[in-house]
Amino acid sequence: MAHSESKETQNLRHRAPRSSAGGETDVDPIRRRIMQRVRQRDTLPELAVRRFLHQKRYRFRLHVDGLPGSPDIVLKKYRTVIFVHGCFWHRHQGCRRTTTPKTRHQFWQAKFSANVKRDAISNESLEALGWRVIVVWECQTTTVLGLTQSLKSLLEFQTKPQS
Ligand SMILES: [Zn+2]
């Protein structure tokens, strides 16, 4: 990672929500290219969560499009879905990565509130369908402790006796 990159560019590296494609005609070409590049699957935070779950011998599916919000990880056996959210794009509250670009304030605010709203709707729809929804924030994926804490409800579920 080049040290000359701005904080904003570093944040843009993380994936934007997939469903926000389109409607971005007012984005300048360079920013658009950056955004397209980062809007990809298999981000580092996602890989960290998958590796962690593998080590715990969980079986899961990825990017299930048939479910609201296309969750990143689906553990059918545990009726649990996991979203791995970038702190910047999904506005992790109180997180130092949740910065707001200085320029084009309204553009970003609109984008952020649309993301947050979409997340809330996905969450509600999934819960209505009987899924447990876990959000793992990007900043929690850098340590085993962070992963363990964010996935606590899943890990505890596993240790419960089967009835
Ligand atoms: Zn965060």
C-alpha cells in the first residue's frame, strides 16, 4: 500500500454495496474506476471471516442472491447469515474508519443514507424469514479477538446441546 494514498482512497478500496450500481453518472471517471474496482467479492475482510469459520469447521455458502441483501456468507444449518461490512460504506458507528469525504458532501450523505437504509431493510426481511443476521465489521476482521466477538452469537449457538 502506497503511503501517498489519501484516507479517502484507502476507504474506497473496500467494497461498496453491490446494489448501488447505476445512477452514478455524476461521478468523475477516476472515482468511478476506483469504485468499480472495489465493488468486488472476496475482499480481505470477507476472506478473514471465511478462514475463521473454516478453522471452526463451519460449512457455508457464499453470496446467496436468493436472499434479501445477498448475504456474503450463509450458514443454512444454523439459519444464520453474515454480512461483512466495510466501515466506511456501511457507516460503522463510532468507528474511526467511518470518515466522510470533505468534498461533495451531499453526494456522499445521500449515498451513505441509502446504504444504511438498504442494510436495515435487508436485515428486517431476513429476520422476518427466520434468519439470524450477524454483521461483521471490517475493523473487527483484523484480529481473532474481533472475529470471535463479532461472531459470538453463532459460536455460542454451536456449543448449545442439540435438542
Ligand atoms: Zn469499524
